[in-house]
Amino acid sequence: MSQVATVGHGAVDSYESPLTPESWGKLGMWIFLAGDAMSFGALLATYGALRFGASNWPNPAEALGITLTAGMTFLLICSSVTMVKALAAMQDGDQPACVRFLAMTIAGGVIFLGLQAYEWTHLINHGMLLAENNFIIDATGSVVGHYHEGKELAAGQMRASGLFGTTFYMTTGFHGMHVFSGVVYLTVVMLKAMRGGYTPEDTNGIELVGLYWHFVDLVWILVFTFVYLV
Amino acid sequence: MAGNGTHEHPNYMLIFWWLLGLTILEVAVPMVITAPVPKIALLVSMAVAKAALVALYFMHLRFEKKLLGIIALTPMIICAFLLFMLMPDSSWRWIG
């Protein structure tokens, strides 16, 4: 037993441990993302429970429209690709390409936020508010019209659940805040990369912002499916 | 093997095409399939596949140590648990 526990083996053990100094930041980021994932998970689980329990939930694809959001999804996927390209460029020692790809990633995030602001404005102007909306639906959840004061509802028609807007704005708003934070974080990393703050041997800072950005993309994939398509 | 100063990178463009293809299929599914159960099953499995591609390749989880994978799995298990705890409450509408 004492034969096995030699200094040599100890050195091998510490090399194999995930807690090497280079990966402390990565470990920290993953723990943060796991906590963040639980916040998103709670929002989505609440959404699922409220929707499953409601008899007057509108068909989201009809109420929200999915063409624009499909484009936003495509945009975030593209920005994830430019993010991995930025990291790969710095690992290969190509600093200008790294900065270029980071700038493209930031642009993807900014355009995403602009499109989300446009979508929200459109929905609010059409009467979909945080706690109430004016959708009139039939028994299948199909949107058949918009309610206004004094309007008579035909047989089988009803007003859509106000919780539809609540869950929509809370979930997409929480995600949008993450995109905004990601844009700020990416800008800081890009400025550091422009000043030569990273080298092929030290790309940890770029990898960490990448982990955050891909997580934001990953969450949007789930939000797009559950909130818009299902 | 890679030369000095260069790294082997996963085929990121292949992952991109998979993500794009799955997104197009996802948008098409609600137009083609209206029955709720197969529609939801298909959409959820495609979303999970896309999320897994992002985590495994873009976030490099496939090439990382096991501990990070365990950290990533923890919230999924807890959220699945939360979902099953909420389910009985919201399914009263369907029972009675």
C-alpha cells in the first residue's frame, strides 16, 4: 500500500485532476452556467405546467409568428460558429482573424437584440401585454380574431389566457438579458484581444466567453422550440 | 499531427449544417404534423439533439474531463424532477 502512494504517483494524480490551474476558470464558468440553466429550467417548467393546465392557451405559432424567430435562431447559430472560429483563430496564432470573428459574434448578438425589440414592439402594439392579451381563440387554440371592448364572442370562442404573455415575456426577456450581457462580455474580450491580451498559449479568456455565448445559443434553441413551435 | 502552434479543431462547419438542417425541419414539423403527441415528441427530440450538438462540440464537452459533464447534467436532472413534480397539479384539468 505504501509502495503505491509514492510521490511519483501523486504527481500523476494531480495532473489528472480536473482542478488544474488552467481549468479553474472553466470549472467556475460551468458551475455558473449550471446554476443559470436551473433558472431557465424553472421558467420553462413553469411555462409547461401553466400551459398544460390552461384550457384557453392560444396556438403560439399563430399568435407570435415564427418566420422572424426562425431567422433569429439562424442568426444565433451563425454567431456560435463565429465564436468557435474566434477561439480557433487565436489558438492558431491568428490574432486579426480572432478579433474579426469576435466582432462578427458581437454583431450577431446586437442584431438579435434589435430583432427581439422589433418583435416585442409589434406584439405590444397588437395588444399582447404582460398580464393580458386580446387574442380570441376557438376550442383548438387557433387564433380567430382580436377582442375589443363590447365585442360579442361567437359560440365556442373564448379569450386567450393572460398567462400566455406573462410566460412569453418573462422567458424571452430573461434570455434577451443574457444576450445583452453576452454582447458586453464579448466586447470586453474583443478589446483585450485587440490589445494583444491573448496568445496561442493563453486563450482561456476567449474560451470562457465562448462557453457563455454557446450557452445563450443553446438556451435559445430550447426557448424557440418550447415557446414558439410546440 | 498538428504542427507547432496549430491545433486540431472539430469540424465546426459540419455541426453548423446539422444545426441548420434540424432548425429547418423543426419549422416544417408543425406545418406537416398537427397531432399533438407526435408533433411534441419530434420537436422535443430535435431540440435536445441540437442542444447536445452545441454542448458537445461548440462547448467542447465531448473533449473535456468527466467532472464538467457531471456539472452540466445536474441541472437537467433537477429540471426533469421539477417538471414531474409540477405535472400532477396541472393535469387535473385533463382528469376531471
